Amino acid sequence: MAEKDRVYKGKFKQGGIFSFKDFYEFLYDYLMDENYDIFEDKYVEKLKGESKNLEIKWTATKEVSDYFRFELNLYWIVLDLKKVKVKKNGEEIVMDSGIIEVKFDAFIVKDYEHRWESHPFWKFLRGAYDRYIIKSRADDYEINLFKEVTEIIAQAKSFLATEGQYSS
């Protein structure tokens, strides 16, 4: 069985004016540009009067070697999402207003192909391999994953802050 170690757990929450479609595409494209494969495990939309609430779950994976893989779990909650009219460069455009929260869990997965699982002796060797032979490489991958996730969050916050600079 593959071994998963959590490297990061956190979230960001922001309310205001933004384009949900643009933000969704931005985050998807950003992860794709970073060579992640993205799976949408859940998308639930609940109408509430003129607004709606969304619940979305993504799993994003990236193979970094034949032994290590990065896995990101993103859990989105969007509350009171509704269309609003705002002024942009003197023009009136339609955007979204609401509260968006995205929770991030980042894991480093070892032996994701289950190559070391066929025999108890191989399992024993894997433990020694993890602890003594590739310990520093695993530590480097954990640092890289932590940096990637914090950069993704910083880019997402920046996108939302830039989008929210319009007047209604």
C-alpha cells in the first residue's frame, strides 16, 4: 500500500466581487501548467433564492519520480454566489458576488505504483529504503511541494484581489 504523508493543510477565504468562472478556469489552468492531473470528484450546486451555494472537490496529482507523487486535495465552498453589475473602465459588466473558501491538503505519496508490496521481504526493504537511502530526497520533495502549494494559494489570492477592484 502506498504511504501518504501530509505536507500542508490550510485554507483561504475571501468575500467580494469576482468572476467565479474566471477563477475556476484560472486555478484549473494553473494546476495544469504545473503538470498536475485534475479530477473533479464532486460538484454540487444548491439554489437559494437569487443566489446559490457550491461545493466542489478536486484531487490533483503529479508524478515527480517513479516512486514519489504529489497529491493535492482542494475542497471549495462558495456561499451566496449571485450576479451583480459593476463598472469596469466606465462600462457596466456582470460579475459574481459571494464568499469563496478553498481548503488545501497536500500529500507526498511514496510507492504510488505499489511496486514494493508483492512480498513481505520487499516491504521490509522499502522501510529501509525510505529511512536510510532516500531520506534526503524525500525531504527535498516535501519542501518543493510545500513551496508549490503556498505559491498556488498566493496566486489564487492575488487573482481574487485583482478581480475584486471594481465598483458597483
